[in-house]
Amino acid sequence: MRVVVWNENRHEKLNENVASIYPEGIHGAIKSFLQTNDVEVRTATLDDENHGLSEELLKETDVLIWWGHLAHDEVNDNIVQLVHENVLNGMGLIVLHSGHFSKIFKKLMGTSCDLKWREANEKERIWVMDPTHPIAEGVGEYFELQEEEMYGEHFDIPTPDELIFVSWFEGGEVFRSGCTFKRGHGKVFYFRPGHEAYPTYYDKNVQQVIKNAVKWAKPVNRPLATYGNAKPLEKLDEVKENE
């Protein structure tokens, strides 16, 4: 399986605390636990040529992971369109944390994707809503992150195809923190945890969820559907064929 981890990579350059938590960048931290003999992981960042997302690379990508925050508006619309087309053609997409405001996620959702937020070092308890789902495999009834940024409802997204996780925060808010969607031939998973100022991507439960999501989101090995004018499968009389 071929995975690309895309990271804006701005906080790591501008904030010493973030750089100390993720010395290889958030993309590097995610690559480190995803890379196996069966999973080839590449990374790409905003400041790479074409944001590191060439047409050729995306065609070879089974699952794209997306993390962004400070510079959503700097992502080239042509690249967003290219990613969008590849998702519709079957590439999996995993959108993490503040990627909810990325151009690609908003384009796929068709809504503002806005929410409430607060940075107050709050405990987050993430409840498994669907224990039978493959993305929840290996995770208990819930798991906790001792410090995270709060995201709260209402989260302006379409009703998810599947709701896998719901978060509760010390301040009292709840949030739909693990949601799946199907778009065209592609599968999309949004996963909330991952504020840059906390070592969230070193948490074993968070890592397990992302590993599971990569397996779930990979393309199905079958031909794409065909569209447009279609010849009849059964013989039609000449009058019906000309109508």
C-alpha cells in the first residue's frame, strides 16, 4: 500500500515548542508509525514544489493523510482540484484535526466545516460509538488524552455515513471526532485529535486509529464505474432504440 502524509509544516518552523515535540515534523511522526514492509509512506509539505502533490504521485497514492492549520488559503486551487478528482476516482483521504478547515475537506463536504474551539489544556475522552467498525479495532470502550485543544459542536458537516468516535472535554463540550464519508469511489475519514502543541501523535491509541483508517480507506480493487450514454444489454426493437 502506498500512503502520502501531507503536512503544512509551518508550526514546526515558527514555534520552538512545536519543533521540540515534532523534530521531524508532524508528517515525520506519522510516517514513523505507519511505515512497514507492507506500507510505503512518503511525505509532502506546503512549501514543496506543487505542495509535493504532483499528478503522477497522486495517481500512485492509495491513501492521502492531510494536516493543515495556519495556511489553508495558501494551498493552490489546482492542487485541491487534483486531490478532489483522485478521491472521486478511489483514493482514500484521512483528514486530521484542523484539516477540517482545509480547502479539500470543505470542497468534499460542501459545508463550512466550522466548529467551536478552545485551547485550555483539557482532558479529552474519546468514546467508541461503533465497536464493530474496523477503524475502532484494537481500541477499548474509550481512551483519554490528558491535554488537547477542545473542539465543540455544532460541527458544520453533512451527517456522516458512519460515526465512529465522539469526544468529551473537561469543559463539558462533546464533539463528533471520528466520521466517515463516501465521495464518488473514494472513502474519507475525519479524525479530530492532533493539536500541534501536544504530543498526540505519539499516543498508541491515536496511532492505532490512523493505522486502521489507512487500511479502511484504501481503494477497492475493481474497475471504476462507467458513465454516459450506454448501449442496451438486451435487444431493443428499432423504434425503442431511436426514441
